[in-house]
Amino acid sequence: MKKLSKLLLALSFALSITSSAFAVTVASWGGAYTESQKLGYGDPTAKKLGVEINWVDYSGGLSEIKAQKEAGAIVWDIIDVFAMDTITGCDEGLFVEFDFDKDFPAAPDGTPASQDFFTTMPSKCAVGNILYSWNYAYNTKNVKGTPKTIKDFFNTKKFPGKRAIYKSALTNLEIALAADGIKPGKGGAKIYKALETEKGVNRAMDKIKKLCTDPKGGCVFWSAGAQPPELLMSGEVVMATGWNGRFFNATVGEGAPIKQVWDGQGLDYEYFVLVAGGPDEANAKKALAEMTSTEGLAGSAKYIAYAPWRKSSIGVMAKGEPWYKDGKTNMVPHMPTAPSNTKNYFLVDPIFWADNGTELGEKWEAMKAGL
Amino acid sequence: MSSKSQKILTTDGIPLEESLKKAERKNKIKAFLLVAPLLLFLIITYVFPIGDMLFRSVDDRMVTNMLPKTFKAMEEWDGKELPEEEVFAAFYLDYKKLVEEKTFGKLATQLNFEKNGFKSILKKLKRKMKKFEEGNYKEQIMGVHKRWANVEYWRALKRRTPSYSYSKYLKGVDMYENEDGKIVQVPEDRRVHKILWVRTIEVAFFVTVLCFLMAYPIAHLLATLPMKYSNLLMICVLLPFWTSLLVRTASWMILLQQQGIVNDFFVWVGLVTDDNRPEMMYNKTGTYVAMTQILLPFMVLPLYSVMKTISPSLMRAGKSLGGTPFVAFWKVYFPLTIPGIGAGCLLVFILAIGYYITPALVGGASGTLISNQIAYHMKSTLDWSFASAMGLMLLTGVLAIYWIYNKLVGVDNIKLG
């Protein structure tokens, strides 16, 4: 039976593979984000190497690539993934392990790649792509006064109205603790230490529960990145957590009356992985090196406010300001890594979530179900 | 006379009986060949995937095969205190082999489903193991991380001993088998599946009731109006039916949100004040409204097709025999529509119980249903065996409802058109 189902899967993938053979296929999240990748480094790389690069959309997670591998017909070469998935996929042998300094070019000043990236990679299979932020924003027309800190997000007395928060526990617990008075410490270490204990988890859950059941507050849970700015603009909520690039696009791109607050932000990373045994592994490897070069990563920041992983890319951007595609907006201050934005922040810890995601997820759902 | 001589022969001398049988067999083969593609289709798209799912949900051979020595050493262990040195030593040898084969990642993922926190201590063990000295593995392993000295983790490991287990089904109803072999509930703050099952059934039930209450008069109107009006009405029923599910869900979001059109209208006519707009979205109300509207055609169409066949003279006869309009309706018309009601309710209920997108978009906190949880385990946690188990539980539920319906009303009575 297993063989037959494998055969079926293989057949269905074989049909889809015929359309994408002899090209590097990159799976990413779609929307404005994929657009920035395609224009920023996808197209230039394709031109330089003379290889076609196809972009396909997916909605995250390893289920699809696992299914492709089980069927024995892998159709993706490169995937844009969360840190947690690079760890799981690397341990399970789905992705290629890198020899980092050999596989990726050094910065223009000669700094080896491993030194040029902001931090070390979570696994041997990952190469950094962007840094983004889980911060919050408000609609300036609907809020009286100016929220400045993460505490204000939970302060319904001073700023009454509903809040939009992410649908699952990820980053919500951290934000709740930061707002409850825990100083994040270096990279958020203190927050995660608190979350290792039952007491800390309950403290965070209670904080969220209090906000959601507050008659002056209340919660809307968002699931897609486009929702937070939308909910703010329609007036459905007064404040929303979200991804900084989406807020930036709404504010600078579309002129919405939205303002971001960087206090207590969670810095998170996005990575590329190279699929082991992908349809065009050799070319994919070359393309990946090109895409994650200093110039390449700086290129995508022209189109979206996510920070390139390489320090040297920020240098390129600063020299080229105004870097945004409209030709008049300076991009560096909008980066989640800018010094003014990282006064109080935590780094989202993939290892913590890889370990505790399931259990905290269950607790979170149970808490939500009781709202 | 012997019976042989009674046989009637065909012109070419073969007994008629045999010749007939032959012809019949040919027809049977032909008939079978005609339905063979359908049969094959059913086997490939239903029987195999469901069989595969069933197998996945109980199959735990992978972990059993990964740690053969450990499980053997654990046979004697009663699960009360930390296991003895021999268990640690066996585990060390098993795990060392997995690290060499580079398959330890799969073990880590599986064990993390059983008990959170396994992933990182296994990885830490992998790093530290290289410097291990021979002998006294218990102390060395426990020195890697304090969780290795926690008996809970060893109990979790022991739970994965059998090659086939029904533990995923227990997890689906928030239970587990503890070290004494008793089936107990998980801690209260982690009981989420039961809530979701109850909520799923509740939502499906009320959506079915709402659909029925709305669809009955509509279908009646459709069946009794003159052709030119009923056609127009029919288009009104079918048009949303042909529109994409996502589009319809999104339009409800625009209509129902607090700053939405419906609320704006309420404020405009003075029904509510501007700062006191009712919440009609991101809660159960939103789920009910959107799902009822989306599933309505599935109720209207079977009802309509049945009502169309009921002769109007029956009602007239009922009334002329002395019944009030209500009695005539209740005793004559209504029983005749039961086949349509059965078909419609069954359809709507079964569709509603597996609904996914709409509750996820408009349901808010109280809107997640069991199918959302299945998707979560398929996509995020990658616990496919658990997702399979819950999928099968849902399927069993649907079959049970079908069975009850068959006992109460009879499936033969269903009429779709």
C-alpha cells in the first residue's frame, strides 16, 4: 500500500515537474515579499548566471517538501523558511549542509561570510536572508495620545479599543512578558528563561487573557501578514501587532495613517535552505550564493522594509540613500536592526519554540477556547 | 425419459442453458469493464488514502526500530524511579548508532511530540557524547542536561515502546496512558481537543438548523411560484453557489465588521450608538452567519426537488377533508418533504463538520474548529500520525451520524433530486 501511494504521489509530482525542469525553483511566501525578492536579487542573479529562476508560493512549514521527498520527486531547489524549520529539516536530512565561508562569498571588504552575517546560523543548512520585526502599530486617527512603549499596547485605560494579535502563541508570550515588566536582557534571554517555567508561561497567558476579556480592550486574532494594516485602516482595531514590512508598505507605500512602535519588538529571521537532491542542485547553489551576496541582499531592501542579514549590505544601502524604490525615502532608519529601533528588543528563539511549540500551542489554544 | 434428453439445444448443438450462461458472462464482464474505471478511481482516491491514514495513525515502528536495545532494557523497569544504568547504556548505544546514520533528527522530532523539550536535550547529548568515556553512562548522560535526570522523560520514552499504538487517538480526546497503564486525562490547561470537538459539532448542528429554517420557506416558494418568478428566484439561490467560497467569506467580513456596512447602517438608522457597535465578527456569530449563507444552497436544492414533485391537490384534499391549513401542512405536506429534509440536513451537517476556511477567517478566538487543528498538525508540527488519527475520528463521526440517520429515517428515503 505504501508503495502505491508513493507511486501516486510521484505521478502527481512528475506532472508538475515537467513544467519547471532546467530552472531553479524557489519557494517563498508570496505577495509583496516574493516581489521584493524577485526584483531585488532573483532577476539580477538569473541574468548574471544565465539560469532561469522560478518563484513559487507556499504557506510555510515543511509538510510539502517532506511529501515531495517521500514521493521521490523533489521539485523545489531553494526554500525560504523559518529558523525552526531549518533545524528540523537539517536534522532530518532534507537540506544540504553548507561549508559556510566556502559556499558564500565574502563581503566587498574581504570579511568572510560567517563574520558578515549578524549572528550565527541556527543550523548548518541555513543561510540568512532577512531580519524582520514583530512590532506593533496604531492608527493615529483612532488613538488619542501617542503610545510609546510595549506597556501601552496592554494599557486599555489610557488607550481603549480592540487589539489585533497573532493567532498562535509565537511571540505573543514574549511580548506579554516584556509588557509585564520583564527586561528582555541580552537578546531576550531573560524572557525565555521565564518562559521555561510554568509560572512564567501562566503569567504571559494571564496577561493576554486579561487584555482579551477586558471590556475596554478585546482581541482580534490575525493569521495573514496583510491583515494587521487592514484591520488598523478599517478601524476594526486601534492597535495591532504585525510584521514591520507590512506596516511600512501601508504607511510609506500607501500613505495610511499608521505609526509603528519599536519598543519591545521581537526580531525574527528568515532563511534560505538548499533542498538536498533538488532538481537542479548545482545551479541552485550558485544562485543562492549570488542572491545572498552583499549586493543581492541589499537589493531586496529597495522594495520592502526588511533588513538584509549582512552587515555590509546595510553599508551599501546607507551609501545609496534614498534607497527605497520611490527614490525619496531613506531606508536605513526603517530597518528593524537600526539602533534607534533596537533599544528594547528580544530575538525570537527558534530552539525554544522547536522544543516547546507543541505544548505551548496546546495551552494557548485551550486559553483561547476559554475566552 | 432421462433429464439429458430434455435439454434444449441451440442450432450449433450447444445446450441452450450453457450458451445463455456464456452470453450472460460476456455481458457481466462488459458491465464490469464499464464500471472498472470508476471502481479503480474509488480505490485510488478513497480506499488507499484512507487505508494509508489508518495505518499511519497507529504505526510507530520507526521509533521501535530506532531504539531496540533501549526498549529491551526497559522491559523490566516499572517507571517509578529513574531507570538503572543498563537502560542508560543501551540508550547510549542506540543513539550513537542513530547519530552515525544521521537519522537522530527523526527520533528527536518524534520524541518531542511525546514530551516537549526532548529535541534540545537530544541535540545537546549528540554534541557532548563525543567526549563520553566508557562506563557509568547514567551519570554522564544526566550531566548533559538536568532533564535527563527527570523521570518524566524516561516515562515518555517508554510509552513509545510498542510498534503499533492507539495513543494518538487517546490524545485526540485529551487522554493518555500513564506509567501504570491507566488511561487518564491530560492536565487541565492543555485540554483543547475536547472543547474543539464539542464546538465543531455544536456549530455544525446549529448551522444545519438555521439552514433548514431558512431554506424550507424558500424552497416552498420556489416550488409553488409560477415559472417566470421561480426561475429568477432560482438564479438568486444559485448565483452565490457559483461564487468562490473565499469571495463570499471576504464579503461577509466587509459587511459584518464593527466599522462595516451593516453596523454603519444600524448607526445611521439610530438602532445603536456609534461607540457601542455590536460585534458580529471574529466570534461565533460571524461563523454562524457566514457558514449558514454559504451552505444554504445545499439545503434549498434537495428540498426544492422534492417539493416540486408534491402535487398541490394533496393540500387541497387535506383541507377539504376538514383540516385547518396548519393540520393539512403538518399531516400531509410535511411528511412528504422528509426525504428532502433528510438529504439536505445530512449534506449540510457533513459539510459543516469539516469546515475550515470560513471559521478560520471570520471565527476569531472562538472560531477554530477541529479541522483547523488537523491542518495545524499537518503543516506546522508535522505530527502526521496525529493528524491522521484526528481525521479518522472525524470520518468515524460522520459515518456514525449517517448510521444513526439510517436507523431513524432510513437512507432509502433520501432524495437529492
